Amino acid sequence: MSIDSQDAKRRREAGTSLGQLGVVVVLVSISVIFIAASLAVLITNHQAAASWRAGGRHELPWGTVASTAALVVVSWRLQSALVAIRSNRFIQCISCWRQAGAAAIFFLFAQALNVRHLAALEGIRATQTLFLFCYDLLVGLHALHVVGGFVPLVLVHAKLTRQDYSSSRHDGVTFTVQYWHYLGIVWLLLLGVLTWVG
């Protein structure tokens, strides 16, 4: 191996480690926001039990199951895309990537329906109770990060269609998959908080 190719390899490895460090910093920063919001909801629930929810209402919207399933599909298809690109199966990778994007759009649609359904469940007291506000806070915060996740989805998709990635160089794919796996885990934790206070 020539000195030039060894230097290029070292630069690539350094870029990968710096890129991974950047992803970790972003995810830790976002985690602080979600932890703070979750703690605020738990504290509010504890201190304002009387005005928390309309009487007799304890369930989450039925569409929560559908939206959770959609995020599972997003993670599954993105992971499949990552496995495919590691074997230079470009067509399969792009197909999985598009399926993940469609599932992510469905997730946002289901969440919008969930918010609307929950407001109907709460009835006339929806504006007088704190649960709906806290539900909207956590779900909205997560939805913002899902919308933000479409940026790398679209950018990486464009690079995939140009075959800019390969089995030896696919950092953008890896980092995007990590971000969406992270959003899935965060959603499950938020769902736990909402179930606890619901």
C-alpha cells in the first residue's frame, strides 16, 4: 500500500471517529431536553393531581399502538438498508430506505390523529386539564426531532441513488440509522412516562 493511500485511509478513519463523536454529542444534547421535559411532566403530575385529567379518563389514544409500530418499521427498514449497503446491494438499500421514509411519514400522521383523538377523549375539560398539555409537549417535542430526522433521510437517499456510498464507506447511512434508532428508544421511554401519568 502506498504512503498516499495509507494517509487517505488514516484521514477517513479520523473522519469516521469525529463523525461518530458528533453523533454522540448530538444525541446526548437531545437526551437532556427529553429528560428535562419528562421530569417536568412527572413533577407537574405529582403536584397537580386534582386538575390533571378529566374524571374517568385513563387511556392513551388507540393510535399510539399504530405510531409505535410505525417507528419499529422505520428502525427495521433502516437497519436492513445498512446491512444491504455493507454488501453493496444498492437497489435493496434504496428500497429499504424508501420504506423507512414512508413509515416515518405514517408515524407523524398517526401522531397528529392521536393528539386530535385525545382532545376528543378529554371532552370539554381538554383546555382545563394538564394531561393534554403535557401529552402535546412530549409528543410534539418528539415529532420535531422526527421532522428533523427527515433531513438526513433525504440527503442520504440522494447520495444512495448516486451510489456515493459503498460497503467500505457509508458513514452517512450509519449515522442516520443510529439517529432513528435513538428516536425509537426515546419514543418508548416517553410512552412509558405518558402511560405512568395517564
